[in-house]
Amino acid sequence: HSHAHNDYEHERPLVDALELGFVSIEADIFLVEDQLLVAHHLREASPDRTLESLYLQPLFQRFQENGCILADDCSLTLLVDIKSSAEATYAVLARQLVQYADMLSVTKDDKFQQRSVTVIVSGNRPVEAITRSNPRYVSVDGRLEDLIHLKPPSLYPLISDNWRLHFRYRGQGEMPQTERDKLREVVVRAKAQGKRLRFWATPESPDLWQELLDAGVDLIGTDQLTRLHDWLRSQPKR
């Protein structure tokens, strides 16, 4: 259930999240002179912190050594949040991903094959360019409105949205029943379409985590990896 928000800001990017059992990891990228630099703001970008060096290469090494990334045939989600020009950045990303194709989930001729790492593009999403790609090593991070338009789950396997735009509850005390019902309705709609669900801008609150878990939200995002890990470990098995 765990998603490492802005994973690259931790002391050991990727490593900490994997050691704590996180199944989804987020990296923001900027295109700078044909390099995909990982940073939250462009002014913080450094040429020695690239998507390849922080994520693709170490994941591929782990895949080659172990034959997988996660146990139980699960696929690690690598959520790549494009902060620069959508089309230009995706063009470079697509070229890089080909080098790691053996470990990446792929859609070819409209047939999806899950592998050890599933790359999902968020942020500035070049939906048309991604849709045209064949084979395609990425999918699109959808929004709640995409549940209305019935986008195919092979192209939109994940629905993410800003919690604060849709809910007033901030993780203090009991969640209002009307909001709890609304959350469950969204979960039911997403699951009926074969899509996972995630919210960002959620308070770091165990009360909210409990509501998300009880409702069936697939990924709970956090900047506090150890805290969420310990809380999830304390929950009864479901």
C-alpha cells in the first residue's frame, strides 16, 4: 500500500524505500541538455542525479542479480513525474527505457505484459505521444475525471488526484460520513475499471491513513517512509 513521494529527497534514494517494502516510488524529472535530471525544482537539479543513475541502473542491476525487484511476482511502480516539456521529455525517456526493456512492463499491439518494473508517467503527461508508442514501456497516471471517460486500464492503470481538491477532511478526528461515502464510491468506481487509486497532498496522519486503508485505496503516499512502514506493519492482516 506504500508510495514513496519524492523518493529522491531521502538520504538513500530507492534503497530506503525498497528496504522498507514500498511498492511505488516517485521521481520528478527535468529535461536538461538531453539528460533527465531528478529534482523537485529545476534550480536544485544536478548533472550527477539522473533518472538513470538514481533509478534505472540500480533497478536493472537488482533485476539482473535476482530476476525480480519485489517478491511474490509483484511489479514495482516507478512513477515518473515530468516537470519540463511533456513531448520533448517523453521522447528522451522513451529512448532510455528501451535499454531496460527486459525488466519493464510493456504494451505491444494493445497487449499488456507485466514485468518487474511498471513505469507510469505523471505531471506533464504527453498522452497522445504515449498512446501512439508501440511498443510502449510507460502508462499514464490518470485523474478522477478519467474514471468518467472510461479510459482503458492498460493505458491508465493508476488514478491519482489532489486530496485537498476533493475532500475537506485533514486527518484530525473522525472523517465526516459524507466524505467517507464519497471516498468509497471513488474506490468502487476505480476497482470496477481495473485501476489502482492514489491521492497526493494528503496529511501525514494515521487517522487519514486508516480511512484510506479501510476504504481500499491502493497506494498511500508519504514523505515519512519509516513512519508509514511502521504503521502499516501494526495493522492486522487483511
